[in-house]
Amino acid sequence: MATADRVIWRDGTFVAWAGATVHILAQSLQRGTLAFDYLSVHETPGGPAILKLPEHVARLFETCRIMGLPLSRSEAELIDACIETVRRNPGATSLKISALIASVEAELVPQDPHVAVFIAAYDNQTDIIAHHPGEVRTPLALPPTLTLKIERRIRNRRKDIVPPQAKMAANYSAPAFAKWRARREGFDEILLLDESGAVAEAPTANLFAVFDGTLVTPGDERVLLGITRASILELADAMGLPWEKRELSVAELLAADEVFICSTSRAVAPVAQIDETTIGDGQPGPLTVRLRDRFAAIASGHDPEFAHWLTLCAPSA
């Protein structure tokens, strides 16, 4: 499907891709008050399907509740809208819901607090990356293993600013610039620390380490409550793998047998190096590979035990 033919759900109606715009002085654009959630769409034997759709929509509502955004839509309405948006956009692999204050405002607090909701279904590579000019037109494909740099200059995983459990645009500004710096140094990703110096997460991914066959992930207090993170823990239970949520120091992480990050866009991504330290033998570890392969089978509709994770979006008969 050509990008120009894609349609976006906007407050209950569909508009053309190029028409899904807001004013340059829109309150959320100027102030960072946009809430969002990002979902993945997968081809399955039953047609296109959205992974963990109800959980993602529920998290969007929780973000709005935490921040006080007066979202007037219901969860059921947005779930139906997501399904219909995927149906109308064949070939989509990504789905993004954005809730924002679109009114033009003069003050910090808006006079018109209506929260507009946009839902876009698209493919990152063909609809976004391929349209960037010149050297920034980089394929989205990930390397088989990632290199991480520990970000020590910023500590924005703090409840007294924007809670890490809220997927707000403002929460990603400082990490975006930090990751930009790390990319120029040759790293794939950064790893954020909390205000006490303990390991938190990557800007858009949760972190797991493996010690003697046990999965360890930082506790809930300083991280986004990732849908993929919760899915990995559910999958670990089904596979009989022990796991813990607890504080994780940098020194402990660097001594882990295996490390991987997980997110909607990356699923399970093995980590080979953190700063100058090689993790394990620098290759994807056996437990990481088991989880990665099982997760991929679920997402593609080839694991009946977890078929309930998928919401099919095939056209109605």
C-alpha cells in the first residue's frame, strides 16, 4: 500500500495520511503533553493481528490517568478503532495511538483541554524511513546483537518529574539526545540509571539479565511497565524459568551471563557489549535465544498456547 493511500483514525473518522496534522502552536507540540502507545502488527495464518492490544490500550489510559489528561474515549472504542485502522491499512507492521491537546494555546494550562486521539497503522521502513533524504535514510533492521552505553549524565527515571510509568512525549526528550550522542560514538543503544545509580532501562526498552539460569529485571518503581516485559515474565512462567524483579547494580549487570532488552519494536534483542565490557562470550545466550524464538513464534501466530495474545484484524466476511 502506498503511503499516500494510508488513512489515520482521528477522533472517530478516517483522514488521509497527509491530512492528519495539528497546528504548529498546538499545546501538546509546544509543551510535550502528548500521551502515546506503540503496538506491533504481525502477519499470521489468520491474517494481520495486533499483539497485546487490550494491554496497550489499558496502558494508554493509565498514562492519561497518571498525568491528568481528560481522555473522553472508552477503552472498547479505541480497541475497535485500532482493529479497523489496521484493516484499512494493508501491510502495516506498526500501530501508534496518540492522545494530545491539539488546540492552539497561549498559556501553559490549556483553555480548551479536549484530548484528540489519532491512530496510525503503517510500516516504519516503507512509510517513514524510506522517505527521509540522504544519509539518514537508514534501514531499520537491527544487528544480531546490540552494544549499549551506560548513560551517566542524566537520571530522568524519577517520580517527581514525569513518572517512568507514563508514556508521555516529554519523558523521551533527554534520553533522545543522550542516545544521539551514543550513536555518534558507535553504540546502538543507551542504558539509563535511576537517581540512586541503579540500572533502570533503555529509553524505549526494558532490560533483563541472566544469572545462573534466573532472569532478573529491575523493579517496577523506576521503569516503564513494558507490555513486552510483562509478556516475557508470563512466558518464563510457562517455560519453567525462574525470575526476579529487584534492584540491579551496574557492576552486577556487567558480570551477567546474558543480557537482553525487550520492547514492542524489538521483541527480544540480545546485548553483546555494555560500555567496554563483553557480556558472556559476546553472542546471544541460550536462554535469550529460547525466549526470542518462542516470542517470535507467538507473534507470528504459530504457538496455540499463546494465541490469546493476538487480536486478529482480518476484513469482516
